[in-house]
Amino acid sequence: MKEFAVNIIGLSKKAHLFNYHLEKGFFEKYGTESVSDGRFDVEVVLDKKETFIEVNFKISGQAALVCDRTLEPFDFPITENRKMVFKYGEEAQEISDEIVIITRDQDSIDLGQYLYEFIALAIPMKRLHPRFANEAESDQPVVYSTSPTETEEKENDSIDPRWEKLKKLK
């Protein structure tokens, strides 16, 4: 989408502010796997330097989700602050989640894909309606123990007679 493509060649070496309002049409173009609808206000500060471009994203709004338990729709509030660094290099590649190498002849950066990913990452794996919030907080985590329990020790003490005969052959 050209609306989210920032022409970096024409930008002067200083901080630039971009504001976006995201709605359903945005999610239809970038993907509906994690989020299919929502209303977000985004403030992007793109600070162009000699050897890199630092981009700060401030995302706030509501994602329209469906409860995993009741299939009831609800709005999930999201507030995200993320930072990306685009460094100039010989070959375009993604170094980490926050650092991307771009070539000097690249004329624009598509911020829309990053906005979609940041919103999608803020969505919880377990999507529960807010009325179940107390239940979700009270869920006890599963504790895995590496030490054997008493029943396992008793099972280990009583050896299968076939194995006992094999031990005698040693």
C-alpha cells in the first residue's frame, strides 16, 4: 500500500512525523490471520541519519477479537511502543527483530507490514472476553518436576523378572 510506503530518498536528515489511522481495510490488505478488524491511531517518528534510519512506532487502539471460549466478539485494547533501525548495507537482509539492513538505492520503506506485525504480536494467544479476566489471572501455571515421585521410585525398585535374569548373565 502506497499510503504506508515512506520515500526515504527524498527525506532530509532529521526527524519526520507521520500519523496514520488504521481500520478494517488495513487488515484486509496486510492479512487477517491474527487480526481482522480494529481501530488504531499510529504515530511514527522516522529519524534519518547518515548511516541509518531510526523509526519509533506508537500504536494505540482496539483490536476486534472473538472470544475463544464463547465465540463472542469483544474489543481488546492495545498500546505498543516499538523501535526499528534500518541500516544501510550492501545486501538487504533482516538481522534481528529490530534491525534491518537496506541498500542505499532502496527508495522507500513499507511501514504497513511492521504496523501489522506489531499489532499481531500484541494479541494474546488465549483470546478471552474481558468478563473472564479474573479466571485467566487465577489459572495456575503447570509445574513440571524433574525429580521422581514416590510411585515412580517404587516402580523403579521392582524390576521386571526378565531383566533380573539378564543381569545374571553379565
